[in-house]
Amino acid sequence: MTDPFRTETGHKSWGRVVEGEHQVARPRRTGAVRDLLHQAGDRGLTALAYGLGRSYGDSNLNPGGALIETRGLDRFIALDVEARVLRAEAGVSFDDILRAIVPHGLFLPTVPGTRYVTLGGAIANDVHGKNHHSAGSFGRHVRSIRLERSDRGIQDVTRETDPELFAATIGGLGLTGIILEAEIDLVPIASAFIDQRTEALTGVDHFFDIAETRAQEHEHTVAWIDCTASGDRLGQGVLSCGDWADEGALTPHPAKAGPALPVDLPGFALNPLTLKTFNLAYRKRQLMKPARARIHYSGFFHPLDSVRDWNRLYGARGFYQYQSVIGFETAREATRAMLTRIAASGLGSFLAVLKTFGEYAPEGVLSFPKQGATLALDFANTGEHTLSLMADLDRIVAEAGGRLYPAKDGRMSAGMFKAGYPDWTRVEAMRDPLLSSQFWRRVTDD
Ligand SMILES: Cc1cc2nc3c(=O)[nH]c(=O)nc-3n(C[C@H](O)[C@H](O)[C@H](O)COP(=O)(O)OP(=O)(O)OC[C@H]3O[C@@H](n4cnc5c(N)ncnc54)[C@H](O)[C@@H]3O)c2cc1C
């Protein structure tokens, strides 16, 4: 019998900072996963599922252990258009799902900033979209999950049948079992177009003054912030809101991905001047667009998907993403403090995103979204300079009672994680003993 595991060194996460050697298996049928778990166990390895690798840090990597790539588990099992329910295998991507369901006048209840994520990955990170204030996070729309566990075999889990395992699995970072299949609710749409409203933001106060009103007025909201601006312009940017259009064709996005960035951008190409120039030009371009426009959902939700491998923009050393969420009581001042520190560092991001989360209670024990404001930025990996900037941001977030998003993280301390997720031991109690990740070992090993 051929060995289903191969030794590979090519797995990186989206930020490309963390990598390592894994024993990699690529099952084509869900029925093969049980044997893979047993084989990993027999070799004394821990294992982890790997979807499309769109997490930025180390929560989807398990160096020294096994990775079970789920992309081959890509079957649609049942689509009930009337009831608006989809059952599919965990390796099916949002890209595949949207192309299948949009012509039926259906959409996913929420989508992250890329459609290149798997169903299993979206559940394991309880992803959120621009409509958190109106729909909550993805986990809220999951009806049931079929897990394969090394210790208990197949488990069909719902909120009703096993609330603790369900809550540990939503946002559970892939640690409670390999998700084989899931059943989710879909939402109706009348067209594939979004009526978009774009407006200039003069600064941090302007954002916080209007964010709640805009969230009441629109289903989707998100702001892009020029994180190189300082002084009176600190937090200047563009707020974009949107609602599904009543009319228009039900045309899904094109099957073909956009052109790829062919090479890593050289390190010297990224410096305070190029970042400032990019941010100014981007703001100008956004504000030249009409204040109201009807655009296809792919341009509204997934503009970054039009350039494949854009993560190479940050050069061969990769980059970190830093995403925090802070409750409204302290968010305004903490956002101001973070943006001031970032502007002073010269280490800004091409795209800094600021948005509000609504009042939905977190679905999972480790779900990231909670009511407040979330700021997400990329920082090129320049070594100590970048790490010390993020350590300063950690202090601001911790003092404000906020937390960081594990899916985006590749370096937060155990203390920072445990302060942000005091109930983490509930996931540890539900963890499949064979499953682990570099992230989990880093933030829980004392
Ligand atoms: C451009 C871009 C924009 C993004 N925007 C957003 C956003 O707006 N909101 C947001 O929430 N996130 C966002 N993300 C992050 C992304 O949505 C999440 O990291 C998502 O979970 C990645 O899915 P994946 O299939 O690539 O999973 P991976 O990154 O491969 O894995 C993620 C986690 O899921 C687990 N997992 C994967 N498959 C299974 C399975 N079958 N069973 C059990 N566990 C499994 C892995 O073990 C790992 O812990 C963005 C990422 C990118 C690159």
C-alpha cells in the first residue's frame, strides 16, 4: 500500500512568515480521514486540517506533525433551493459555492474578504464579513457539523444535540475534530449586485460619529483607513456601505481567477514613501468614484481576489496581519492610539480596514467577533522593528480590554491570548487529543 503521507516543506500560511516540514495527506473521500488520523497517531504525530491556507499566521500549520489537506473533499451533498439550505463537504470553497448558488437567487449569509476559503476553514475560524452588525458571524448560520474524531469516530453535532462540542467547534481552530461535512443556511438575493454608497472620512472621530448610524442604514459597511496619515488627518479614509440591489441579473463571479503577481516584490520597494504614495492615491481613486453606484458583489466583497497571490507584494520575508477588536467604550481612544503609533513607525499597511461589529453574542467559545470596532492591518516582516510595533499595539489593545484574531495571528503571547479568550480551556477540554497546531501549542503551553 502506498503511504498516504508525504514529507513536504512548502506549506506556508497567507502571511508567508511561518513555514515548516509536515507529513501531508490529501484525501479524496471523507471516508479516508479516519484511517489518516489513525496512521498519524501510530507514527506518534499530531494532525491538523488545512483548507485553502488563507489564515495568515500559524493557526493552520502544524510543523513536525501531519497536515490533512481537505481540498479534495469538495462534493456538494444537497442544495434545497426552497428551504435555502446547503449541505456540502468541508473542502468545498466559497468560490465554488457562490458560483453554484447565485443563479438560484441565493447567497452565503456572510463572506470574508476573500472567497478562496473552504467551508471547514470558515467554520473553524467563525469568519465574519461586512455585515456582522446585520447577520452575525458565519457560525450563526451553521445547522450541523459532521466531525471525524480520533477518539470518538464520527460525530454529528448540532446546537441541540451537543451544545458544548458545537460551541467549541465554531471558531475552534480545527482542534475539535476534522470537519467532514456541514449544513448551512443560505440567504435570498434578488440580484448579484450591490448598491454601494461611498463617502470620505476625515478622521477617527468622523468614523465613530457615523459608524453606528450607517450600520443601522445599511446591511454591509466597511471603512478603509489611510494608516500613514497623522495629526489632523489621523484616521482619514473612505467609508463604503452597501445593500443588495432589488434588480439585476443573477450572474455569479467569473470562474477564472485574476492575474497572479508573478514575483515577490523586492524589500526596498516597500518603504514609508511608497506606502504613503499608495495610500494617498488609493483614497483619491476611491473618492473619484460616484458616491452611489451599483456594482457586482465580487467587486464589493472580494476586490483583492482580482490579483492572485497578492501576498507576494510584501516581499520574500512575508508579512503579519494584525486584527484587533475593542468594545465601544474604549474603541475610539484605543483606535486613535494605535493609528498614532503606526503612523510614527513608518510601517503602515497598503490596506487598513476599520469596521464595527454588532451586538450578536459570539457563536463559538473562541469566536473572535464581539461588539465593538475591529481594525485590521498588514505589516511587512522587517524583523524586530515590526515585532516591537505589534508589542506596543498589544499593550493598547490589552489595556482597552480587546483581543486579537487567531486566524490572523502568528506571534501573540500566551498571556495576550488567554486574556482575550478566558474560556479557552473549554476548547482544550473538547480538543481531539490527536489534533494540534503551532498556534495552539504557542498560546497554551506554559
Ligand atoms: C484576503 C483575505 C481576506 C480575509 N478577510 C477576512 C474577513 O473579512 N473576515 C474573516 O473572518 N476572515 C478573513 N480572512 C481570513 C480567512 O477568512 C480565514 O482564515 C479562513 O478561515 C481561511 O479558510 P481556509 O479554508 O483557507 O482555512 P485554513 O487557513 O487552511 O485553515 C484555517 C483553520 O481552519 C481549520 N480547518 C480547515 N479545514 C478544516 C476542516 N475540514 N476541519 C476542521 N478544521 C479545519 C484549520 O485547521 C485552521 O485552524 C481573510 C483572509 C484573506 C487571505
